Amino acid sequence: MDKFELIATATFGLEAVVARELKELGYVEQKVENGKVTFWGDEKDICRTNLWLRSADRILIKMGEFQAHSFDELFEKTKALNWPDWIPQAGNFPVVGKSVRSKLFSVPDCQAIVKKAVVEKMKQKYKQEWFDENGPRYRIEVALLKDIATLTIDTTGPGLHKRGYRKLSSDAPLKETLAAAMIQLSYWNSDRILADPLCGSGTIPIEAALIGLNMAPGLKRSFIAEEWERIPRKYWDEARQEAQDLMQKERKLEILASDIDGDVLSMARYHIDQAGLQDHIKLQKLPVSEFRSRKKYGCIITNPPYGERLGEADEVKKLYQEMGKVFKPLGTWSIYILTSYPGFEQLFGRKADKRRKLYNGRIECQYYQYYGPRPPKREED
């Protein structure tokens, strides 16, 4: 099979995490840019990367990239691309778009031009004037940045954060992709205890368990490209079988998830059950002030409230001060905290060893990282 360019899109700040994931999967030749990692693959790799990537948003086929200073230029260069290689006669091909710092700033006009150009190309191939578009979906995106147009087709459908286990939503849910990235940016591994004392609906503990058991995060969901003629069903079956074979089901994890809110804990329990991880995550109704552990080496990874809502600031200040007191005795633990609150370190009582800017939705946050000593190689705990 011939290789072609694929794009793994990523939330700003997570590009390096996605690039590392791709390298671990064997995709070494890549280009990292803001919001995306471009790599080479074939139809089988569309299946594998959709199933395995934890921190990426979606997988796109890169159809073409070129300068576009006028609508005529956009039309002609779009029409020159080989759309029928992917889109069959009955294919449904809506066009979405975005434009940043480009002469062609009207997104609706760009979408209309691209749609018209693709239709003209399809007419040439299929020798007909009208397309019902009642078949599988091929979502095209035209993205303009500084007069460079990138044309892609989405292979994922609903974003990769939609793992399939989270059917209920809390007030401020943490995206699964961001939770996975937080874990991958930490020193945690499956031999150590992990605790989230503000677990909410359970996303961080669940993502940790998926990583610890080497479970492909997309194993329990479907993807839009599964309906495509060009990708045989056996490729998806083979990718899923590979994921099943690589799962380390026999491994025992020690993951603690606690929260003071019984309602969100019920939600967490439901999500853990949906993910089939009830044997690996222990749930407990517990305020942060009562969190303790006799384990010598462990990791805390948590996403506490930020105080973004009116009237919550005082409660959040008290919470961060409490966290500082409670976590202080855990001197050999590594602690990772995501928050947008600007005075966090002062309230927590300790300057972070490292900070990293991440985005939780549209909220700019800092990921505060406090490193404990590495455990001895034979350390049981």
C-alpha cells in the first residue's frame, strides 16, 4: 500500500505528547506544528492510530496544502486534488472551514468554493451532474493560515476523547484526552500507586487504568472511516485484535479515587463500570483533608476546582491551602495539579518544580508538577 500524509490534531500544548505517542506506535517520521502532528501512513494506520492515540483530538487525511490568495486559486487547486480516490459516488461530503490571518477570511465563502471544486472533480470521475450524497460521510475541512490552505478529510467522527465509557456528565468535565496527557506528562507508572483525591466523575483514574493495562482507548467505540469503501473491514478487525492481544489484563493496579461529593462519586462508579475497570480503581467518599497514605512512593494527579464561577474563589483558596497541608507529609510522592487559579503556588505553600501551560477547553491553565525522588528499582510500593 502507498503511504500518504495523515494529521493527528491536538489541543494547544499537547502536540509533543501526541508526537511521543506516535513514535511509540512506530511513526517516527513526523512534523510537529501548533495544533497538529503530521505523519505518514496507510489505510491500516488510520485504524491503528484512531484506536490507540490517547491525547490527540482526531485523525485527518491530508489531501493537499497550497497557497490561496484568491477564490479562483482556492477553487482550481482544490479541484486538482484526487478527491474520488477517497470519496465514492454516493459519498456525503460536507465542508467545514476556518481562516486565520488570511486574505480569504470569509469562512462560508471558502467552504462554498471548496464544495463546488470537489463536486466538479467528482463530475469528471463519475460522469454525472448531480450527487445525492446519501452514502458514508467524508467530512472535508479547509483550514487557512496565513494564506496557506490545508485540505483534509476526517477519519474519526466524534472526537477521540469520546471513549465510550463516559455517558454521564458533571458540571465541569475534564476531557479524556487532557486527562491522558496529564498522566503521560507525569512520572507515574503501573508499578506505583496513583491517587486522585478530587476525582469528580473519575476521568483521571480511568485514563490511568487504561494506560496501566495498555488498553487502547478507542477499543469500545466506532469511527466514521469504518463505513468507507477504501478501508476493508478486515483492517479494523486486525487493529482491534492487535489491541486485544497487547492488553495486559493480568496486571494489578493500585489507583485510588476519592471525592467529598457523593453524587459525582456515583457518576465515577458508573463510568468505571462502563470501562470495565472496577477491579483496578478503589472509590471512596472522602474530603481532601482526610487523605492519607502509608505508601512511600506514589503519585497524586488531580484537577481541582478553579474558582472560575462567581462566589467560589474563597472556597477554592481554602481548598488549595488544605491541599498544601495534607500533601506536605507525602515528601516522597510526586504531585501534579492542573488549575487556572493564578495564585495557586502561594496558597499551596510551595513553588512547583515545573509548570506547563495547558488548555482545559478554552480555559488557560498551568500544570504544576512537584517531583518526589525516584523509587528504588525493587521498591514494592
